[in-house]
Amino acid sequence: MLEVEELQEKATQGRTEPYLCRLSDEQLYYIKGPQATTKGLINEAVCAFLGTAFGLNVPPYQTAYLPAQLLKYDDAARRILGDGDSVVFASRHLPSLLELTPSLQQTMPIQFAKDLFLFDYWIQNEDRTMSLTSGNPNLFLDARAQSYVVVDHNLAFDPQYDFTRHAPLHLSYHYWFHQQHDQLWRDYYQPKLEIALHGFAQYAASLPQEWLLVEPDYLAQITATLALFRTDKFWEALI
């Protein structure tokens, strides 16, 4: 496991107040710790794995050890990251990222927008919204690579998830529902979800014991949610 070696600054965005840090691989990462809750950290790691497997562009990610010594004389960081040793979720800092705007939203590739909508439905994530004037897209355009970067999944697997209420707020809603769907659409996506889920159990078992001991039943809940795509009911909501 990598170790946090230097705390640099708090991010200017993000309700969980991620911190920009240098890890022991000499790369910069944004880290989330206790402020994101243990379930939130598990969500971040699980969804980073699933998103990558599904074909989305998720920044390289790690779990990392944050020693209390780094926080000893940093009151601001200690308020956010706690004052003891902890295991954090680390997402690689990528330069040249532009947060999605309403104008950029209108130019997203259609297939990517549909993939993102389905992925968030699968992981029950309501935290990717956009309106004409505001929103919380958690989506960035990599200006150099001209590709979209997907981040922030700590609020996934929401037990109060309400697709009917939330779906119209999703930034890809109109991309998904602008045309009639048929059986070929399910035939295309169901195998993609099966492939994304392959290897999940092994990955989940490798998550930090510090997290799993706090939430011993949570992975079973996540697994049950992810398996819903094998039911007709899952797909009926998307027609």
C-alpha cells in the first residue's frame, strides 16, 4: 500500500473536501479519508473498479496509508482528515481538466453519455446532475486527451435511491431517453455489465480490512444491488 508523504492543499471543490497530496510513488493524488465515511470510501474504490471495467475513464486510483504524524501540526487538515492513522482513498491528480458546463454537456458523445447514464443507474448514484444554470456533474473534460473523466462516487448505493425522481436531473437523461429502446439495447448492455462485474468479488476482498471491519455487511449489500441488472425490472425502468 502506498503512503501519503506530503499534504499540499485542500481542493477548491467537493463536499467531502479532498486533499491534494504526494504519495510514496511521487505522484499527486486527491485523497478522501474519514470525512467521506467508511461507506463512502468503499463506494469510491468499488465504483472506480467498476467504472474502469465498464469502459469509463476513471483516474488511476489507490488506497493509501495516512500517518497521523503528517496531521500533527496541520489544524486545517486534521479537521478534515482526522487526527489518527487511517487508510484513505486516493485518486490521481490529472492536469488540464475542465469541469463540465451546460455548453459542454450539449456536445458530449452520445454513446458516452448513454454509458454514463446506465452506469450511474446501476450503482444507484444520484450525484451527477446538470441544469441550464447549475449542477454537480462530477465529470471533467481532459482538454489534452479530449476525453471525459468520471469522478466522485462516495454517494453511490444510496438506500433511498429513487430513479423516477432523480433520473430527469441526471446530466445524461435526455441522451438516454431521446429515442425508443428495444431488445437490442438490452442485448448490448447486459453483457457489458457482466464483463464489468467479472473480477469484482476478488477486488472487493482486497479492500482494506480497516474499512471492512467497520462495515462488515456492506459489500454483500453492494453485490446484491449490482446483481439487479440480471432482472427484467432493472431494464423496464429504462424504457
